[in-house]
Amino acid sequence: MSTQSLVFSDQDLQARNTLGLPARAAVAVLDDESVIPALCAALAAGRNGQEADDPLFILGGSNLVIEARPRHRILRVALRGIRLRDETASHWVVEAAAGEPWHGFVDHCLAQGWPGLENLALIPGTVGAAPVQNIGAYGLELDQRLHSVVAWDLRSGRERTLRPDECGFSYRDSVFKRDGAGRWLIVRVRFALPKAWASRLDYPDLRDHPGLRSEGGAPGSESGSLRPTPRQIFDAVCDIRRRKLPDPAVLGNAGSFFKNPVIGADQAAGLKQRFPDLRTYLQADGRVKLAAGWLIEQAGWKGRRLGPVGMHARQALVLVNHGGAQAADVLALAQAVRADVQARFGVELEQEPVVLD
């Protein structure tokens, strides 16, 4: 690739979205940061009307519903590299390039003796996409381990280093997501991994996993002579995810398709009276998070299909492509599920994947 400019060419993107939707677009691969200033200049010229560029989409994650011929040009981030950037008395500060595969990065950190990300094992996508979605699983959110994000603001043409409080993190959201896919180009992400490591076993599936049994203690207990290691937790998370979630290489999916809705305490109490088995999780602000998968299952969608797509038979929160689906099929099913959940519970579901049109 030229060190002066990016070259966009027509490419097949079916293998680049985990739902396996057929798509083609103008794609360029970013594997050298030296071209970014020229990219910023070209984008600025387009905004000033000097050239009619199509909008830019930064491709790095799996949370994507892509149209067959999106109007966007696609920038696929392929920057690689992992290093220990700093070490303090309390933390290892580990930096990874945005194109590093997320799961491989977590595995690498454990191999180096840097624990703290093991609960986030086996999440698809790249390191650069992780802050955009503020990924989380099994009691850990990415922002709880983040040190900083190095990103180019493509509007101003400047590289910035953003602290966690500047990233606007919330549940599966961030400033990188809210500002639109063509503004922030994340190039590196830094994590503060604790030397005083403690296991996080809040979720029942993880706490009760047989691989985390300790001698003389209950499943997940740390009261016995052995305590679960970061690697054991990593392995348990991988096992749980493989058993509960379909492999995108076998059955196209984007993981959890809907966010767990957060509602007011009064509405939650009313729903709990009507539906005693409703799964609720009290939040720090007094609101209540509901399990979207439970709502979808109770609305009759677990294992149910609509054309070539359906909600998975083992996990109602996962929308799957049984083969031959287009973006319109995915969006039609998502709308049908939302409508039925709204009608039954009065709760609005919000989808996680971004629609690339």
C-alpha cells in the first residue's frame, strides 16, 4: 500500500460480517498509520465540496447489518502490534493496535501474566472496535479496564488520546458510536490491568461452572485450598460461550442482537407483579435492567424463524442467518420481535448492531 494515500477497490464483504450477509463495497485496508494525514485531508476536501466522496465507514467489529451495496466506502483497520507500554506499582499498561483480533489479544495478555480481561474472552471483532461498543460480558465492562484510546478525529484531522471519562461510555455505547462511524478512527487502545487481581464470578453460569470448582468449596467458591486462576476463568468463559452461542463460521450471527433494556423502578415493579419470573437487575441509579433474551423467549420467538432468519433455539437473544439472508430479512425479523415484546411487556428493545446502508 502506498505511504501517501489509501487505495479503494471493489471487494466482497460477506466474510467480513459475522451475519454472513452478501455485500460488496469500495474497501481500503489501513495497515500503516502514515497514510492517515492524507486521508484526513481528502475527507476535509470532500466536506468543502472539492470532491464528491461517499461517506466513510470504519470496519472493525462484528456488530453490523450490511446492505448488499452500501453507499459508504469501507476502511478496514488492519494495524497490528501488542506491547507493554508502562508498568506501575498497581497496574500493567498494555497497548494493542486497533486491528488486533480481540480474543487473541486477551489470550496473549494472560500468556504474558497480565490478567484482567479474561471475562471478555471469545468476543468477536477487533481491539479497535471494542471501545466503540463498550463490550462487556460476565460481570465486566471494557471501560472498567481502559486506560486510554488513541484515535484520529477525522473531522479536525488531529490525533487525540482520550481518557475513559472523555469516551462517553455507557451500556454498549460510547462517543465513538454516537458521533457516527466516519468521525473517529481508533488506532491504538491501552488497558490498565491490575496487579492485585481478583476474580469476577458474579454471573451464575460462570460461578457454577465445573471448571472453577475449588477443593473444599462450592462451585465458583474461593473458600477451598485452590482458587480459580485467570486462565481457568478464560477457559470457562470460552466453554460457556461455545455451548450457549452459535459459531458465526457455522451459523451466521452478530452475537446478542438486542440490548438488555433498562427501565424505571415503578415500571419494573408493575411488570414483576404481572410476570413473577421476570429477570430483573437493579442498577446503581435506581433503574432496573431486564433480560432481553427472557422477554424475547416469553414473546414466543425463541427458535422461531421468519424466512431465512430466526432467533436461536438455545439463546433467544441471538438472531441467526440460516442461509441466504439479506439485510432486509434481518431488519424485518428484528422489527417483528420488537413489536411483539412491546405489545406483551410495554418495553422497547434496541438493537446492538449498526446498520450499514
